[in-house]
Amino acid sequence: MKNKLLYSLIAGAVVMTGLSSCDNEEFLNVTHYSILEMSTMYESDANAKAALNGCYDLMLPSNTAGHNGDPFKPYLFTGSHPTMDSQATGWDKAFMTQSWNAQTTELSAGWNQAYAAITRSNDFLSGLGTADKVSDDVKRSLEGEARALRAYQYFWLATTFGRVPMLSTGENYTNTPTKARAETYAEMWDFIIEDLKAAAELLDWEPMDGQYGRCTKGMALAYLGDAYMWKAYRCPETANECYGLAKTALKEILDSGTYELNPSFTTLWDADEVWGKEAIWQAVLNEGDQWGGWDGAKWSEAHGWVGFYFGAPANGAWGTYAVSWELYDAYENGDKRRDGSLVTATIPEAKLKEIGKEHWKQSFKPEAWLASPDNAKYIGKGYAKTKIEKDENGKDVETLDCDIKYDPDCPIGFNPFAQEVVWVNTFHREPAEPAPTVYSTKHWRNGRGTHWSGDQWLPDHIYMKRLPNVMLDYAECCFRTGEEAEGWKQINILRNRAFGNMEVGKSSELTAKFNSYFRNLASVYGDNGYGKYVATEGYPIPFNETPVTVVDAQNYYAQLKTEKGFTSDLWKVAVNEERRKEFNAEWCLRGDMQKSGYLEDHIEHNYPKGFGYLKGFEAIFEFRTYRDFDFNINKMDMPIPADELIKNPACDQNEAYLGGH
């Protein structure tokens, strides 16, 4: 981050000295820590700014949330896996098969984390209201930031659980131990909208003190537009008014001149693209001075876990976040978003022809940025399988059970299973459970991506809102309010960028900005190791030198709608299929498709029940997902955690999880 924020609460320390034994020898000399009075937070501008850091500290789940300190699983699972565009094995698979329940750890961890953050914002706002020693300008910004942060936490709760208890300024679970959920969706969304409207009025386009990571007017307006759209979805009797208000908020962002698209989609996750002009709301995880460390109190560990989720097992990671072949197949020829965000197991050209997927041939050598010397030499099947075996000590171990062959002439792709991977099982996974051999590179590039090897690190960009989120939300609102030409215009702008036309004439500029990291990476690995596989000339995915023709969105999606049999309006297919291509692994996808009313259509036609891999791996199609459950939109209001129902008897359960469901 620029002018990095410190995420900590202020505390004071006093030294206890002079305690001695009876013969006057020093007995004890210790440092005693104590928490200062709440009023101390408001004795100066500096103290108030430092106090607000305690609210930012819980912006994302902490290292204590979920299993083994996972910091992002609540967002990762609820925002991606229910679309089936991202997939998993083991207990993580529950989030792509609607098998979660009120005891699911990630849901309770995310719930607790969100309300802890809301409590901090409520306490901070309560004291700030009477803080006469804080200057008006600083107070104005801090109130806007605190209200935006509270709305951000409620936004996740509301889009994940449906109606939730709404604690207001000064309320927490100490002074308000029981509170019922909002009686109606309108009541809940109006609370969130009011916070975001106030924040947008109080905040400026640029962050206070130039500290990127603070909430801004753009962030508040982006979520305000989103919140109005969610209210329209939940309260259809207000839809016309809400879509109009959402469009106004989103257009203010587009007209502000504050944000602009990055010329290259691919570079958005590179080391040298931190808080760029496209970013509206983002967290940047950087190992920094904690190189190789696992200190759970620092965001370095959060970075480590993300690398393990997204990296392939052959690179020492877990491969928790697999991407479906259906999503990989959704990209048109020439759409650089595919190769810019996804990488696959190696597939020889003969196999591509056999399955009719010649367009899957990647336009670059992935080993150029996923440095591994042998990966390009192996081929594998479309799905990775695991099996449980006993080691010499009789312990369960999990091994990859893939049909891997050596093929030095295989011209394309990256096989994450190029080396045998065996690790001691801490849980008993069902034998031979499948996962697609497709991985997202948005959070895993350059180096092996794990702490085990001490390899080079790439700062990880967690985009919550970037300009394309606003553009596609605005397009949807335009379609709903009768401005179809403007809606198609926004989609076509993004498609033009996706096919590389915004890169034309900027190759030298972009190479100069982004290639230095790759040259450094090569020098770290050296000529005899990974270094010789890293791109040192140009960029791993070459920038376009000449314009290409992009099929008009309306024509392309009219054909796709017919081929797939989608039942949704044409514009709805276009907006949401573009969201799939743009936002894989960004954790907003499920919410965007749900509020649009497209999620059921997507599941039914992109993942038809009964096709793909059969149980036991008797393949009908080797590169398709097998769905054996009936999708239930009511389950997208996920269950209120069981612990919350016990602690807060005024809170009730969602309907889909009553009566043994």
C-alpha cells in the first residue's frame, strides 16, 4: 500500500519498578501493559486516526477465522463456490454442492468476524460523536470511513445470510446480548444504504492523508449502487426506484474521472500494479519484512494461506481453489482474460482435437511466469484424483492418482501434477475425489507460491471493487431502466479491453513497467534452475501490437443464448457471462449473479444435472463437471450459525434450514 496503514489499536504501557526483597536487592522489574480509557482515542487527531485502525484491522477475516487460521475462506467459499465455476475437494466441496449447514465452521467464523468489526465501528462512532478535540475535517473523514466499514461488513452478512441482526451506533453484544434479525429485507437494506449514503457525502475521492487502503467516496458509491440493486432484488415492489438510484450512484463514479481501466487485464495482479487507477476498493497482501515468516498476527500469514489455496499441489501448495473446465471453455478465442487468469494441466494437440477443444490451446507458455522447469514436459488428464494409502508407519497419506505421461514434445499448457506429491493426511478424504486441473493465477504467480521453498513473492491483490464491477452493475441498471444502448456500450468497452485492443501502441510502456519483476525473478532463481524458464524479454503474455476485431456483445450473446438454451433475457445473459469471465476468483461472482436473478439459469444450463464425471470416475465427458444435486435458490440465504442461535435466542433460522433441511 502507499503510505501503509497500521492495523492496530492504541495501548499504553507503564513500567513497574522498585519492587525489592527485604535486603533491598532488586526483586522484579517488568513492563506492565494496560488498555487506556476509551476517551484517550479522541484526545487528538492523531489518536482518533490510530483508533480507527482497529476497525480496519477486521476488514477481512483474521488468521483465527475458520480452519487452520484460514483468513479468506468465508469470502472465498460464499462468493465463489456456489456458482460451481470454482471447485474444491474434501469438506470444502460443501460450498459447491449446497451441502453447508448451521455447523459449518467458515460461516460461523465469518459471522463472528463481521460482528466483531461492526462492534468496533459502533463503539468508535459512539465516541466520535462527542469528540470536541478532533478537528472537523478529520472527524468528517473518520465518520465516513467508520460508516463505510460498518456497511461493508453488513453487506457481506446480508448477501450471505439474508436478514441479520442490525446493531447500530453504541450497540454491541455486551450491552445488547440478544437482538432479533431485521424484520424485513427493506429494513436491513435501508440501514446499509443510509450508512453508504452518509459515507459518500462525508468522504473525498482521494483517501485521507494519501493512505490507500482507506475508504473513499468511490468505494462508498460503488457499494451504495450494489446495495440498491440488492434491495431491488429482495423487495421487487421497490425495484424501479432502486435501479434508478443505483444507476445515479454508479454514474457518479464513471463521470468522476477518478478511475480508468488498466490497458491490460493481465497485469492487474502483477507486482507493479498496486492501487492502480482501476482499483476502487482493494487489500494488498505483501510479505514485506516478514519474508518466510508465519507470524499469525501479521498479514504475511494471510498472504501465505492465499498462495496455498490457489497454487497447484505440484508446486507445494494445496490446490484448494480449482476452476471448472466449463468456465475455461466459456472464453472466446482471443479473449486474453482466460490466459491472463487461468492455467491448465498440459493437453497435447491430439487430445484437443479428439475432444473438439482446439481453441483451448494457450497463447503463451505458462511456465514463463509459473516458474517450474519440468512442467511443460508432462501431460495429464482433465481431472486430478487423490487416493488414500498407508505409509511405512501405517499412517494415512494422500497421493495424486493421475494418469501422467512424459511427452517432451507436448507444445502447450502447464501440468501442475508434474511431480509426485505426498503429504500426511490430517483428515480422511474420500478416495479418488475429483478436482479440475485448472487453477487461477490471479493470486498465484511467479515462483512456487509457498513458504516451504523460500521462493520469490508476489504481492497479492484482493480486489473487492474495481471499475469493471461498477461498469457491469451500471450496464444492468441501464438495461432495467430502458437505456439498452448504454448497457451494451459498457459491455463492449470491457470486451475491447479483454481482447487486447487497449494495449495497442502501449507495448513498450507496459513492458517497461511490468517486466522488471520478471527479470528480478530470473536473477533470484539463476540460470541453472527456474530462472531460465522465466520471461526476461517482453511480457509472458505478449501485448497486442495491432487491433483485432471483437464480435459485438449483442450478436455474440444472442448466439450463445440459443446454443445453451438460457431462459433469461439476452442482456442478463450478456452481463452475467461477462462477470464470469472478468471476476473469477474475486469472490463477488455469486452475489452479482444472484442479485441479477441469473444464478439458477447459470447452474441449470452451464452445469446441467447428470452430465460430466460420474461417481467412480467413469467418464461421460472428461472435461465436464458432474452435478448430482438439485439447485435450491432458497439455500442461498445460508444458515444462521448454530452458535449464534444458542447465544442469541432472539435470532431465528432461515426457512430453508428448518425441519431437518
